[in-house]
Amino acid sequence: MYRPKSSNKKCHSAPPITVEGRLDAESSSLSFAVISIILVSLMVFSFGCAKKEEKEIKIGAILSLTGKAASYGEWAQKGIT
């Protein structure tokens, strides 16, 4: 601590506390965390949004196309297609 030669008083003012190293460590860990989150998000969305082949879904129906109810079966068949 600096003391003037002409004074016998002690200087009670403390030097300013610097936390530069601490801030650098915090900012680097914060940067690492942000970059990690961005990379993980990109990987999840790129694999999750892959275009999937659409499968054809076949829907069947049992219709009476012969006999007494054939007219109803033909009517239902025309409604389906």
C-alpha cells in the first residue's frame, strides 16, 4: 500500500477489488452453455424434422353387392369412391 513519507497516518481505503478472472470464467462458461444448447437444438430439430415417407392407408368396406341388398351396396360403393 502506498503511504506518503510526510504522513504517519495509515491509509484506510482499500484498493478496488477486481474480479476480472472470475468474470472471464463466468462469461466463458456462459458462452459454452449457450453454444451447447444451440448445437443440441440444431441436432434435435434436424433429425426430428426429416421428411418421412407418407404411407398409403387403405380403408376397406364390406358391402353387399349381390342379393336383395345389392342396390344399397352399390349406392354405398359410389359414395366411397
